[in-house]
Amino acid sequence: MKNLESFLDPKYELIYRYRFDQPIVYNGRIAWVIRFARKERVDYPCFNGYFLIDAESYALIMADFSLDNKSLKILGESFIKKQPHGIKTQPIRAEYRITYRELNGKWSFYMARTDVQFRVRNKLNHKRSIFRSISDMVVTQQYRFPRRARFGPSGIFRSNDIFTDFIGNYDPQFWENYNVIKPDEDLRNALKKNINPSENNVQQ
């Protein structure tokens, strides 16, 4: 693993408390459960959570962690690259999960998930709201590359790249009678229609 989070890095072990939980069976394999949290009187941004170690290979197979409230206050607005004029944001949750899987005797990255939530306040009209962003990344295929292979510019994505998928026009002929909600349909009316389809047919 090239880049270690602080709870895995020996350089930061003195700011964390670690403890063992009962071993569990994870994906058919016995795994050790290690929980961690910041030590008292530590003013450095820390995570809390747990990670799983494969009992046979000693490999890291999963980590589930989040920033505690103190860390969220320390980091403050660093989550937001640029705030719109008149908008004040405050992070209130930052949760992460990463998993690995074994292929051909080697453990490799499989899936990552981030779940962050912000409290947003409009200074102009004093309105408050909650913004939540969830991101998932999953490896569906893996290929063998020569040991000295190099990726070209088109084969590399950076931390500030954004992947988007635009939804086109709704096609009723494609969906036919499936229980779907149109993009521009009122959610409450759609739920009533899909929960009680027979009643809607009678009324029609």
C-alpha cells in the first residue's frame, strides 16, 4: 500500500488507541477486527472506526472509518475548494469504506465509498439546508500489465476529475409498465401510483 492513512501509519500510532474485537468471518475467511479512535488531548485530525486483517495472509481486507467531530471542526472548510458568494458550509459527517479482494494469491483494491454531509447556510436569506454527497468506485475487471508498463495521459485520472452521467429524455415506450418514477414526476404522486396500481386502474 503506497499511501497509508494515519491509523495505519506507524508514524501516527501514538495518537490512536487500538483494541481487538472478536474475530469474524468475512467473505468466507476468518478476519481479525481492530478498532481505533483518537487518544485524549490529541489536537490532530483523526479517524475512528475499524479495519479487518485476514487471519491467514495478514492482509488488510477492509477498512471502515470516519472523521470524528473534533476533526471535522479542525478541518473546517478544507472540504470545499471554493464556496459561492454568500454561502457558509460546515462539514458534519465524513465516512469512508475501502475493501480489497484476493485474486491469484494477491490482494488488490476492489471498492471504495465516501459519504460526506455538509450543513449549508445562505447568509443572504438565512436559509439552512443539508447537502450530502456519496461516491462509489468499483473495480470490475483487472488486467495483467508488463512490469515496466506506463500509463499515458489518457489512462490516468486525477483527484479533481469528475465523472458524470447525464440522463436523457424519458422514453415511455422503453419503460412500458415497469414501476419507475419519471425524472419530472412528483415523488408523492409517483409513490401512490406505484404502491396501489390496482386502485389507479379502477379510477381510470
